[in-house]
Amino acid sequence: MTKTYRIATIPGDGIGKEVLPVGRRVVDTVAAQHGFTVEWTEFDWSCERYRATGSMMPDDGIKQIKGFDSIYLGAVGFPGVPDHVSLWGLLIPLRRELDQYANVRPVRLLRGITSPLAGRGPEDIDFIVVRENVEGEYSEIGGRLYQGTQHEAAVQQSILTRRGTDRIMDYAFELAKTRKRKHVTSATKSNGIIHTMPFWDERFAAATERHPGIETAQFHIDIMTAHFVLHPDWFDVVVASNLFGDILSDLGPAVAGSIGIAPSANINPEGQFPSMFEPVHGSAPDIAGKGVANPVAAVWTAAMMLEHLGEVDAATKIERAIEISLETPETKTRDLGGTANTADAGRAILVALNEGN
């Protein structure tokens, strides 16, 4: 019997509407080759919907989407809607209410891409940033006082729980066990952030004891950003709090050539709720509608989604097709030094998929 996956798609805003269709075509192509099918259901949740209705998604949006096998998201955010409105109206509620506590962002220098770091090749840049995704610095606890006066004040609380910290540490260590180097690096700032970061360090030490055989290191976040540039080969799996992980997982793809290639996954490891897969690049309003957006991140994200669903061979085939498509300037987009538009780059991936069938 043919396996069918029910996937909710949220193209969202800006270039999300341009790159997500490319990812869907790639998934449909590889599904036909590997004997499974995908049933897509599209939701119009976006800044455009917010301007029309006053909400990014309906009140029962989480309930609507809970029954799907996965969620495939394009981008969130567009000029005219404040970023905190778009983010807290859609992306963060999905992550939190579906308990997608592990944000996983691979950083790899793909064949056919030149790193901005001189002399670095694919063997030097191959690591994964594991970001705690539902608490930490991005809490809702805080507020503002005396708004509009000279005494105005703003308070934002960072919340790290033992449960939340331990489970993201364990996820990172278990991921490291599947990789060749078997190494985990922790991002911290315990010399300056006096309560939460020493606690983070303590839980990292406890996780190290729970997972013998995994080598570890830790750096303060400021010098760690420098090491990402100077010594990317030092890293295998990086575990970080919500804010630090967010920063590092944008810097990593830049080191690997372009944020336009960067995939990510918001994982509920226990499978109680669907996980969500989204490219890192955001809505990129400066190029939206021009047909020049790089679809690689969306396609690679789709491969991560299929791997999570258990279609590992199909996911691997997509990743190989991406690298084949990046071998010539004519099939690479401008952010990678090529001349292709979105459609050209998407076709090149499909050609590589079909030729490798």
C-alpha cells in the first residue's frame, strides 16, 4: 500500500510564496520515484491575511494544523506589519503550542559553492546548530512602564527551565552520536549573564556526564562568533539557547556561502505534534516578486522534512541533486555568483533528480 503524507503548507510572505512551490515540485518528483505520495493542504496565514483580518492565522489555527504529518513554511514578515506582530502572531505560537523545542539548522559548504572564507572547502564547514526553541530569551514575561515619558522602562525576562534545558542538551548529544566526529560545543555567556548562563553551563556539564563518549567544548558567545569565521572546522554539533542559537544559525550559512541555501527544522522529537520545516532566509521583501530568490534553502528544508518522516533515501537524493545543480553559474542564483533566476535554479534541481532516477 502506498504511503501518503499529509503536509500543511504555509507559503507566508515575500519570497516564501516563490520558493515553496519549487520545494513542493521537488518533493512530488522524488515521491513518485520512491513510491510514496504527498497530500498538500495550503493555508493563507500571512501578513497579507493580517492586514485583511487583523490576525496572522485564525483563532483555531493550531487546532486545524495539529493533525498533519508535517508543516512546510515559507517565510513570515513583511513591511507594513511590525515584526513582533507577525512573529508572535504565527511562528512562535506554532513552535510553542506544538512543542517544537529543537530548532535544527545544518551548516554545510556544498559542492559548487565558494565560501567567503579564503581557503576553506567542504571538509572544513559541516556542522549543525541546535537551538532551544520555546523558552530562553524569547519569553513573553516582562513589560513596559511609564510609556511615552522620560521615565519609560522596559523589562524582558529570560527563562531557562531544567526540563527545557536538559531536553535540548540531550537532543544535541543524541544527534552528535549519529555523526562522525561525535562532538558537542555549548554557546554560553556565563561571565556576563550571572544567573541563566551559569545554570546553562551546569546543565551542559550534567548532560556531558549522561552521554559518555561525546567530546565537548564551550565558548562564550562573543568569541564563538569569531571562531565560526576563523575556525569553522572546530564545530560539529553546537547547542545554544534561543537567542544565541538564532544568531549563530544565521552566521553559519553566511560562512557557508549564502543564507539563501540555509534550511531549518522545528522538531517535536517525541512526535506528539507535527514538526515544522522552514528555510532560514525569511521573507526578503527587497527581492520579493522579482523571481530571483534562491530556492535551495526551501528545497533542502523539504529534504529535512522527508528525512524526519522516514524517507531517508528520498531526502539524500534531493541533497545530491542540489549539489549537482550548483556546479555551473547558469544554474546558480545571483547570491551564489550565478545568473539563474528562481525558475532556472528549480528546473536544474528537477533535472538532476530525474537524471539520477
